[in-house]
Amino acid sequence: MATTEPAATAAASATRAGQARGVWSHGWYRRAHALPSPNFGPRPPGTAIDLAVVHSISLPPGQYGGNEVQALFTNTLDWDAHPYFLQIRGIEVSSHFYVRRDGALWQFVSVDDRAWHAGRSSFRGRDNCNDYSVGIELEGLGGERFTARQYERLDRLIRALAAHYPIAAVTGHENIAPGRKHDPGPGFDWARLQRGLGWDAARIVRD
């Protein structure tokens, strides 16, 4: 006797796909504040976007609430505004997304494009993580804790990404550039992220 489960499953999948299309437009997430960065390029043809990389950033380090990160990603940072900025003067970087301490979400580069967030990197034997990953910066300092609102926003964002792109894993910057990068650091709660996403542990790569 035939059952309705396959049809129901197909309908649910179609609904999720339709919802995903509704919140994405050419790689831009409609639920984020869009602030386009000039620091991006094309992904290699045929590349599957299957990795999300979690970072942490604050400018100056440990100071929150300003617009310096947005300025950095759009090449408008006043290098003379703080002594620390002299150390990074002239760099051109970007991330796809940035989550503030209060959970506010900003987007700088279309997910369909290659942002400049990972640098020299490798994940499971594949170099150049910028080619196939999505960069998500959390406002914070490596080693310090992040806020509940950031985790809630991060959960929703990664679920939305995974509904629209073949995201197979989430990892930290420190894990794709060991020894060179140390973010998001020991203050980031990977177990909490896994619970929030409801994913199998194999998709949350902590080392």
C-alpha cells in the first residue's frame, strides 16, 4: 500500500527551497544590512560553496560598538584615528557577513562571489578556502565570550546558507590557518553552535 510520506517530504523540501529563494537575491541575504565592499572577486568556475568559516574581529581590538569594522571592509577606515590602525594600514580585506554584539547582521560581499577573509588556508586537504567558503565575522576578541544574540543570529544565518548553498561544514579561522590565526578562539562555544543548528557533530569542525 502506498504511503504519503514521500510526497509530504518532497513538499516540505520544496517549501524550504522556496523560502530560501525568497531571502536570497544574487547571493545577497535580504535579512542583512547590505554594505558592498570593493574587496572581492569571482569564485573559480564550478566551485561548490560548501564551507562556513567563523572569525572574530574588533577594531581597535577589544573595543565594540563603533563602525570601524565596516570601514575596514569598505576601504574607508581612517588609518590615523587610532595607533593600532598603523599596524594594518593599507590592508584590503572583506568578509561576507559581520554579526555585531547585539545580533545586528551586515553583509559586504555576495555569497556567490569570493570574499577576502581566509588568506592562506586549507581545509581537509583543499587550499585557498576563500574559493569555496563563506566568511562570517563575529564582533569580539579571540578568547573572549560571545553574546546570546550573536549565537542566535549565527544559527539563523548558517541555516539560511545551508538551505540555499551546499554548506557541508562549519569551522573556525584558527582551524584553516593554524598557528597563523587564533580566532574565534577558546571563548567560542562550538557545542552551543551545534545544538542551535541541530547538526551532526561531524559537520562542526573544531580542529
